[in-house]
Amino acid sequence: MENSPPVMKANRSHMSPAGESSRGDLAGQCGDECADQREDFQQLLDDVGDSVVHYCRRRPGVAAFSLFAVGFFFGWKIKPW
């Protein structure tokens, strides 16, 4: 069985010796990971926003035309009549 995929072993570091998970630790770890991911995502959004602002200040004509074209397209596709 040389080509068989590696077998993943369960991470039981959050289990007590009796086999029961300590839900408080697991919930705390999950909360910490969620907070870290939220901070990373917030930093990504801030970076993208800063890049867009910088581009718009460097090339205002292209930015204005792009926004006009996007607005025209959505106005054409979402017309109320």
C-alpha cells in the first residue's frame, strides 16, 4: 500500500483522561481563533480600502469612469419598469 494517503490522527489534546472533552477549553480556543480571524479579516479590509483610496487619488479619471460604468450597468439591469 505504497500509494495510500496518509492517515490523519485525531488531535485529542483537548480531551481529559476519561475521554471527555473539556468544553470550556475548547470553547475558549474557538473564541480565540475566531477573534484572531476577525482581526485578520478587518486588517485585510482596511488594506484593500487604503489601496482603493490610493488608486482613486492617483487616477481619479479612471476611478470615476469605472464607477459610472458600474452604476450604469446595474441601473440598466435593475430597472424598475
